[in-house]
Amino acid sequence: MTRAFDLSAIQNISLFDNFALDIDLSKIEVKRVSVKEIRRAIVTGHYSGVMPDATQEAFGAYQDEVLVGAAAYGPGGNSKTFGAVIEGFDSSNARELIRLWVHPEAPTNTASLIIGRSLKLLPEQVGLVVTFADTGQSHNGAIYQATNFHYLGMSNQGIRYVDATGVEVTARLANVYRNRNPEKFAGMSLNDIRNSLGWTPIISHQKHRYAIGVGKQRKQINK
């Protein structure tokens, strides 16, 4: 429902034109920011071209006030995303790393730095982070291996949706919309909401799945 903001962001000056900053890892600061601050980076630099509506935490990596990387975390694609890894985890105490972007001029280790620091800045109640490497993009998750995520094999194929603009979205996003707009979707089932929004179901391909424990219980969770 925020696709208009994505389209507007695309019209802004490119992040890649006239980039003269010599990126130095020792000078990068990672901090929590608003979704607005990293939207342009995600919609112009990430292969998906979409800033997820379900984003809960957004982080920007800056050097001299210039954005050189970004990460976004959300509630997971479906209700089983976290419980399938460790029983008792759900969207209240776990997150999915749903977007990661690094400026193409950045050093190789920049992505690892952004992931590592953003994990430490997640809300205190978060103990588990799950992420996926998209085989449809020939990704195998090397960056997650480099940042000590645990490889959990391939995810199962499942149902996802394509919205009215042709963008692939998760089934769970309908619940996010219902929570944000209770008056508009009052009395509607999730399927009713998806139908009203013009979503078309598709079969998703398998992805490499990774997870890591964070926060005070990270050692126990990782074990």
C-alpha cells in the first residue's frame, strides 16, 4: 500500500551518480532510522525494487552523513517462519532480515559490518533472526555464512502473492494491512483482504534458510 512512495523514490537523484566518497569501514556508523531514510536505497539498489510494507526496523549505514548501506527487518513471511526454527518464537520476539543493500563502491566487508551492528540494535525482546537467500536470484547466502548465521537447509515451497502492480508480496502482509487499517478491513478474512487488493497466488521457489541468535540469550539460542 506504500508502492506510491517507492515509485516516488525512484524519481529522486540516483544514489550511484557522482559518488565520490572513499568508503572507509572504520568511519561507518550504523544507526536505526525511519523507513523513509533508506527507501530510495532499497528501491533503486536492491534487486527486488521494493521497500517491504511490513518493515519493523530500518537501519542506515553512514559515512560523513552519506548513506552507504541499509538493512530492514520484518515479521517474517508467514506465521511459521520462526517457530519452525525454534519453538516459541514468533513475530513478537523474532525478526526476518528482509532487505540488505550496500553501495557498489563499498569494500567487501561492508555488508558484514552492517549486519553485525544492526543485529545489536534490534529491540531487546528479539532473540532470533532468520533470513533467506533467494535461489531465483542465484544467491546462496555467502554473506550470512560470513556473519556466523547457521545454515538450516532449503525452505519449502509455499504460497506467495503478486499484487496488482506485479510485485511479489508475502501472505502475511494482509494481516499487517488489517492491523494498520482496522476500519477499512473490519470483518474481512485475510483471503478477503487479499482478494480486495487484487493479489494473485503463486508458488514460491525454495530458498536457502539461515538463522542466528541475538540479544541476551544468543549463546543458548545458537547452541
